[in-house]
Amino acid sequence: MRAPDRPSAFTGDNARDKYFTAYGRVLGELWPVPVEAIDVETRAGSVRIHRAGPAEGDPVVLLAGADGNALAWYRYIEPLARMRPVFAVDPLGEPGRSVQTRPLATGAEVAGWLTDEQVRELSVPVQVLLGARSAVHDARAVAARLAEIAPSWRVEIVPDTGHALPVEAPDLITERILTFPGQTRAEIATPVHSTDRG
């Protein structure tokens, strides 16, 4: 498939307006909590972030996968926002309210702003949940890589789930988010594990 040579965009003003109308309606119907829209400028465009929940507390950042946007997290917003500040992101290059201004031709460019060194410098607690049967990546290889560059991160491989883990196991994910980072220091010291019994 040929790499894109221009930023992702709507075909015209009419298409954009129709999409934004539908987007706003879905946001209002599915998100039962007040939401603040924040636009953050990056080197590849303006990123729309929806903020909900209290002003204080450990924040939760929700990033949608390919072909998704912040609306995909509608099942999670109400239970999470009761306890934590929540930031749901519309990724650049995907349908949503973010505005891409330069092409992102490869996966490396999409995530190019986050280098291994920047990952190592993150000082906040991080938890990663991986679907054991993802067809997109090797969950054990990803866990091993994260253990190498970010040994303090908590990484869990969830059995019997694929790449659509948020859709397949919403209750488990909500529970993991709300109880994190409450684990003990000993648990942090050995972060990579699997709940798979097989």
C-alpha cells in the first residue's frame, strides 16, 4: 500500500460539518459526564483531548487504536471519571476532532515523538495491558521490550483476548485502572507477568 503523501483530511467542508455534527451527538449521548475539550498543538497537528472527572487525583490517559478515537472509550468514562481525572485522546490521522497538518506515513512517524529515552524518563506510574492473542503484535515480545526499556512499568498479558482488549474485557480494564497504582513496591519490582493459565 502506498504511503500517504498528504495529511489525512475530510473531502470537503460539507463532509467535515456532517461528521462533526454526528460526533457531537454521539459524545453527548454516550458520555454521561461533563466534558472539557482541550486542543494541544504538536509537530504534526492539533490534537483534541476530552477531559472529564475531578480536578485532583492520578490521571487516566485513554488512547484509541487504529481507526478509533476518544468516543470508543464511552463505556469507561462514567466509572473512571467518578474517581480520577480522565483524558481521552483523538489520535492524529484517525476520524475525530484532531487536525493533522503533515503526513504520517509510517507507524514510526505516528509514535516518533516518543523515543526510548523519553520512555525511560517518565516519572509517573505506567500500566500496560496487552491482549494475549493480538493479531497485530506479539504480546510477550512487547512485554519483554517494555521490561528492557521501562522496568518500573506494570505490564500484564490478559489471556483469551485479542487486540480489541478494551471491547472484549471492559470490566477487567476498569478494575485495573481504578486499582492502579496501588500495588506494593515488591510488585513493581517484577512488573511483567501474565494472567494466562494456559
